[in-house]
Amino acid sequence: MTSYEKSKHFYVDLLGFKVIRENYRKERDDYKIDLACGTQEIELFIIKNAPAHVNYPEALGLRHLVFKVKSVDDTVKELNGKGIETEPVRLDDYTGKKMTFFHDPDGLPLEIHE
């Protein structure tokens, strides 16, 4: 993550995650924000000038996050209504359930899946 304001707005204001704690780490000149997503937690590390991913999204490490939703169609409408673009909805080859992708402000792919 490279922008504190954009990242926090996206994950908290648009996606509705709850802030558990947020800390500025002076020695690193970055922020760490812990967020609740249901019973799960995610950590955002916001670093000004962080290097981009090596390639999209096949670099070593985490490829993307997946969020299980009751209705992909309803969630797509909600995301689009907030100005978040989504890819076309498609069926997962293995589960036969609906899924699609969207991206955070830094281009990290996020998936919603029924």
C-alpha cells in the first residue's frame, strides 16, 4: 500500500472493514492498520514509495485475497455503486459458483466468490 488516505478510505469507508488499531511507525515512516472483516483480521502496511509487484499477479507470494459473499451479483452492484470497477462475473471452473475480481487502490487483485 502506498497511500494512507486512499487505502483507509477504500478498505474502511467503501468495503466496510472495521479498524481495530492503527499505528504510525516513526522508525519506518509507515503505517500499520489492523482491520476486522467479519471474524477475520487483515493487516495493511502502508509504505510511501513501496516497490510495485514484480508482475501481475504471478509474482512469488500472495496472489490475491478472496472474500466469500452470499451473492456476487448483489456485491457487484454495491461495489459498482461506490465507484469500484469489477471484472465480468464468471463461474469458477471447479466449484461452479459465481466469482469476480476487483482491485484496491494499489492494484492488488481482490476476489468475491459465492
